[in-house]
Amino acid sequence: MKTINFDLELTSEKYYKETELKFKENKKNITFQLRGNNKYYYASQCALFEKNLIKYGYNFHVRKENVANKGLYFNKYNISLGHPFGADLKRFQSKEEMLGFVIGYNEAIYNKIS
């Protein structure tokens, strides 16, 4: 019984560490604080949004190549290209609106290819 509990604790700790590493990787270009249980979801959605823009593009101003080379930054009121004060991809009234846009874009891409 102790062996099972010990193995479960090790597995749980390993999963937690992997989850935190993935979160930190996904959050590297998010310039505002994410909190709560949804922080992992929001960070992964932002990372997926960037991958989708690299694959499918956004508009004629923000081409796939620019996103791939410069990357995106997710600020509280905008998404910018290259660095936090770079050219705006889109502006928002709040971070909730920005995250809703990101999730909606990802869902639209998913539904289009499904």
C-alpha cells in the first residue's frame, strides 16, 4: 500500500512539474498576470493562436512569415507583433475580450479544418 501511494505521489509531482514547465513556456509572450485554474488554458490558447497565425495567417498586414520570425506578444489591451510595443495586430477593451478573441479564432480554425 505504501508503494502505491509513493508511486502516486511521484507521478503527481512529475505531472505538476511538467504542467508548470509547459505553462511557463506558453506564457513567455504574455505580458499580464494570469491567475486561477484557467491560467493554464489561457496560456495554451495564446500559444495555439500564435501557431495558427504562423500556419494560416491573419491579414495582409500580419503575414505568416512575420509572425514566425518576430512572434506575438499578448498585452492587456492588444496583441502586438515582435515586442510588447510593436505593431498592433488587434486592440481590445480588456484582457477578457482579448482572450475571448484568441479562443474564438482558435475555435474557428478548428471548426474549419474539422
